[in-house]
Amino acid sequence: MSSFRHHEEITTFLKQVCREIKAKEVHTEVRLELESHLQELIEEKLSSGFDLDAAVKESISQMGTPDVIGQQFHLAHRPRFNWGLLVVVVALMGIGLVAIFSAQAANYRHNFTSLAMKQVMFFSIGSCLMLLIGFSNYRKLARYSWVLYIGTITLLSYVLLSGDMMNGIRGYVRFGLIQLNIPALSPYLLLIALAGIWSKPLRISANEPSLRAFIRKSWINVGTVWLPSTLLLFTHAINNFVLFFIGCLTLLLVLRKKRAILAVHCGLLAAAFGLFVLKLSYKADRLYAFLHPNQDPLGMNYVLTQSKLAIQSAGWWGYGFGAPLSKLPALQSEMMFPFLIYCFGWGAGIALVMMVALFVQQTINVSRKVKEPYGKAIVSALLAVFTTQFTWSMLMSIGLAPYSTFQLPFISYSGLLAILQFISIGLMLSVYRRKDLGSYLMT
């Protein structure tokens, strides 16, 4: 096509087609596709005895009306917003607001009032960022993957050495009035970073020494997981390590990394996790309590016992908004699921489970429809993180999972983490919105 791509009639034809396509990102690829078709037609006409001008004119006529072609490309490549996922998230957010104000009504202490207003503030900021990111180009984030990764590692290293200890976790840092739980934020940030790092092909030149190439491959495929995993374990943030580990395995599967890499991660990380659980006595006690649910109902299994009693006594309609439940701790966080059932009944619990299932189903649909590796990796990893939190939080309330600090995203009070969760949904919406824009460069 290089010999006649600058022909005046071809240039005019391509401009008319692209004028109808609103998504400018696809113009280059549409031009290349149409130029390829025109080249075949023009060469065919030239071989049949047409002169160049006649061959070009006849080929363009055979292609069709440029306005119609452009409209067809526009319909095929126009951005589509996932309203289904947005509606489900808004519904979960509404449940979360009802939940935190119900917890406030059940406990009149000042700090609960403060938590409820903070929840409103975090949800408002998070919702705005979610929509802003949802209508932006997520692919621009790919170029900053290493910056995001190194920045998160730096923060984890800092809190491990100088962070504040709270609830057995050394990972809190204060910036003025804002207190950040760095280990809780890390799984989201690291997985988004690794999605960009791993989805980019690892290029090894023929002249690169084999030892150097091996070290570089080992660092990219193994070291990038083991370094943050070690930091998370040493901060005693076992839950966040689990989220990161599950997210990494999801990335490895989605990006189809070699089975040997997957096996190395599974074996070594599982062994490290087991050693740390046994080393931390309170984690080992929780595991023992899970395996022996009928022992020590006033000690190790106190929370589980009270959670089951709250759920069993709720009936279909519960005890109403703000029903006092002083025997169950952490109403606003880990125990939000049984508290909601206690207040609003078994029907509300079933409805919440169905809403969570709908959220997972909507997110799975996004992952299935996205073909571009980077976007698919982001959605799949974040889906794994959200699903783990939802599932574990609900199962531990009825004794089917060890008691932990997992919370219901968008429902339990999670502080600034809620904003990052909304940002994650914004990335999913952005990935879905741009899924039909083709396999273009991440610019």
C-alpha cells in the first residue's frame, strides 16, 4: 500500500470513514485495516489492466459508502459502560451506609458516630474517583507499573521499620490527621502493578549473558512476589498476605505463566505461611479454635459462639434497625454480616449473599469479555481479592472459616481502604468500557 496510500482519493476516503468513529484510539488500526483491503483490490484491478486512478476509484466504490463504513466501525468500537456492575456496587454501598448507621444506633458511643460520618465521607470521595477512573484510559497506568510496585515496597519497608503497631500488625503510618494501614492497601496496589509488569513480554536479547538473563527472569517471575510477601509476613499482616497470594496465583493463571513458576510459588509460599501461622500464637489459637468449634465457647470460640447465637435468634425479620448487640464485638468491621442478619433477619442475609453473588458474576463477565492481557489481568486479580474477602467474612461468621479480620467490602467500615476499593471498581469499569477498542498500544 506504500506506493499509493497517499493517493488523494484514498486519503479522502479514510478521513470520511474515521470522521464517523468517535473513539480516536482506533483510527490508526482502522486505517491500516482499510488500507490492507484497498491494497488487495487495487492490485487486483491493476493486474486486470486498469490504470492507477481507475483502479483506486473502482476499489473505493467496491468498498462502499465511507459514512456507512465509519458508522459500522463506530458501533463496533464505541466505549460501553457496565451499568450492571455499577448498580450492584451502588446497592452494596447503600447496604454499607445502612449497616454503619445501624451500628451507630446500636452503640451510642461518640466514636461510632464519628465512624458513620467518616464512612459517608470515604464513600463520597471513593464514588467520585470510581466514576472519574471509569471514564478514563486504564492503559495509561501500565507505564507506571514499576513506579507503583517500588513505591508500595518502599512504604512496606518503612512501616516494618518505623510503623505503629495496632491489633498485632506493624503497618500503620500517620500523615497529619490521616492514618494509613499500609499492609491493607498493599495487595491492591501490588496486584495492579504486577498485572502491568507480567503482562508485558520479557525481552531477552541474544547477546545477553545467560546468567544475567536467568537472574532477570527469576526476579520478574519469582522475586517480585517473594519480596512483598516477606514484608507482609514480617508485619504480621497474614490476611493481606493471603489476599496478595491468591491474587498472584490468579495473575499467573490468567497470564498463562509456566506451570513450574506456579508450582514454586504455591509450594514455597504455602510453607512460609504455615511457619508464620505456627510462630504467631494467637493465629495458631484461631486455627485451633476453628478446628474445635465446640470447645471453650467463652474463650477461643467466644466470637464464633456469639455470632451463631445472633444469627440463630434473628428469625426472618430480625430485631430492627439499630438493635443492641453488646455481646458481639467488632460490629462495624469483622462481624458486620451477623449484625446485619441480627437487625434485619435471615431474609436480609440471603439477599446480601445474592447481591454478593451478583457482584461476582458481573465481575466475571467483565473478565471473560476482555481479551487484552493487561486489562484482563487487572480485573481477574481484583476479582480474586474481593471474592476472598466477601466469602471468608461470611463463612467465618457461621464457623466455616477461621476467624480473621476479613471484612465485607463496601459494607463494613474499612477507613481509607474503602476509597481504594472504589478505585479498583473504577479500573474494572474502565477496562470494560474500552474492551472493544482493539489490541492497541497502552498509551
